[in-house]
Amino acid sequence: MTENTEETVRIYTGSDIMATALVGRLEEANITPILRDDEQSGVMFGSGSKFDDQVRVYVRKDELAIAQPIVDAYLKEIEE
């Protein structure tokens, strides 16, 4: 485990629906990912910009070894 558990790594960028499904799988493995939605942020802060497919999922670096196989399996599944 790293000393700074606050460092994060982006593991996925895509649509809100796909990101939400991935978050659910990560949560089942007791990983609490961070979801960043630039479109929603733009609406909240009045920029009015639309960022298609810009939902990003991050995990802590110390959880990456557990999260990566889940992400890989999910990406393989959605490509089929």
C-alpha cells in the first residue's frame, strides 16, 4: 500500500451509463471509485457546455491492482 492513498488513477472514460455500470462492479469488490462528470459540472456551474462521453472513473493507486482486472473484464464484455 502506498503512503499517500489520496493519489488516484483514471481507469475509464466513457458514457454515463457505462461508467455507472463499471462503478457498480468496483463497489462489489469494496472499491470506492471517484466519478467525474464534466457535463454535469458544466450544468451546475452554468457553462452550458456539453462534454459527450466525458464521464471519468478514478480509483486510488493502492486499489489499482484489484480494480484493473475488473475493468479489463468489463471492457472485454462490452466489446462483445
